[in-house]
Amino acid sequence: MKTLTIDVRRAEPNDATAVSEVHREAWSQAYAGLIPHRQLTEMLERRGEAWWRRATRGPATLLVLDVAGTIAGYATVGLNRARALPQDGEIYEIYLRPEFQGIGMGRKLFGESCRLLRSLGCKGLVVWCLEDSEHAVRFFRRHGGQDMVEGMEGFGEVKLRKLGFVWS
């Protein structure tokens, strides 16, 4: 009998290629048709392997979801950037490869991200997502988030509404 290992750990520089692939696949699936094509393509091209290698050493913590040696997802976490909100922590990004969605892997990565923020002394957290990203909105509501704040995000000429989900 084989044992399947599932681990959430801090990303290392040698994870950069795999995280770049997860980013491209997840964002292409999540935002095609929401974010204008040109802007989405530019965002994807900016975040290649070198960008993610630097991110492993950046101010935010980059976590990876490692499933039997395959990087299935990533999350970036750190201090809340919206100073008007009382929550201390923020999950800046949380994404999975499409084939790992819907089987509990997002819950695992989200839970570990929350635990890390609590271990760093953060009280409460916020996560932002596009209002029209139905999958993300459902995920955060299902995991206890309350969409308490909203804002706008610009993509060239297009402005999209975003929701801030909070946990106290």
C-alpha cells in the first residue's frame, strides 16, 4: 500500500517553476472572461519563474501545497494591507491547480494559512476576491468569511468590484 503525502510548507527557491505553473493555470481558469484578456496576459507574463523565486524571499510568506511531490497550490500571507480594517492578517492569494480543486485541498491550504497567521500573533484576517469570481466567493463564505467590505480593482479601462471577506 502506498502512502500519499500532503504537506503545506514554506516555499523554497527551487519551487519557483512549479509555483509559476500553478499561478498560470489557476489564474487562466479563474479570470478568463472576467479580467480583460490583454491585462490578464500581461499579469501572467510578469510573474514567471524569476518573480516567484524572489517571492520566496519577500516580505510575504509564500506557502505551497505539496501533494506527493507535486506543487498543487500556493498561498501568500502577511500583514493586512488595508489599514482601515481591524484584522491583523491577510491572505493575499490562494490558488490551486484546476485538477486539485473541489477535493478538500483548498480547505487544507486555507486552514494552514490561517494557522500560520495566528501563530504570528495576527488577530483576524481578510481575503479579497473579485465579486464575479463565483467559485472564490462560495469558498470564502463556506469557510466562515463575511463579506464586510468592498472596493474596486482596475484592469486597464475596466473596473471590477472586489469583496473583502473577514474573519475576526
